[in-house]
Amino acid sequence: MTGTWPAVNACLNATTAGLLLLGYGFIRAKRIGFHTVCMLLACAVSLAFFTSYVLYHARVGTTRFPGQGLAKSVYLAILISHTVLAIVIVPLVIRTVQLALQRRFETHQRLARLTLPLWLYVSVTGVIVYWMLYRVSW
């Protein structure tokens, strides 16, 4: 299971990204019910990812990037931005969802315009970090 665990985590990140894009498409089409389902599922999948990620790294520890030079610089730039924004996104998602549940849709919409692209970036760069660590031969 240890060897496949990072792939599972990457799939969870990719699923979150897909749900975010679907949810965005649904809200643009004014299909609020489908939007709500997609966004709540994105929250649930993100929580599953976080739980899985913490359990994996508690068991295995850190993984060093095997590349050198420019590849390592690109990897570190992506990893650092991903990590910082992964921390920043948590309160933004919580607040965005809270505003929707409180039916404060104007404020929800304003905050969601910031939250969505950041959350999408974190999800996509999570997949890229996996790909660079485990799938590319450096």
C-alpha cells in the first residue's frame, strides 16, 4: 500500500480539481443545486486527501526530490507555493462555505472569486508535485 498511497493522494487532488471545475460550470449555468453538491463533495474529497496525506507521511516520513539543477528549482518553486497556499486555503474554504450556508450569497460570491482559483491551484499543483516526485525519471 505504501507504494500506491501517493498515487491515491494525487487522484484525490485531481478529483477535487475536477469537482471545483464542475461546480464552477454549474454556478455559471445557474444550476445552484448541482453547484452546491460539487463544492461540498470537493470539501469532502479534500478532507479525505488531507487525512490520507497526514497518515502516509506519519508512516513514511518525507520524500526527497531526486532531480538536480533547474528541475529541482522548478520543483521547489511549485512545492513551496503549493504548501503555502494549501495552508492559506483552509480558512478561505471554511469561510466561503459558511457564507453560503448562511445564505449570504453576495459576500460568498466575492470571497469565492478568490477561493476558487487558489483552491484549484493547490489541487492541480498537488498532482504536479506527485508527478515530479514519483513518475518522472530524473
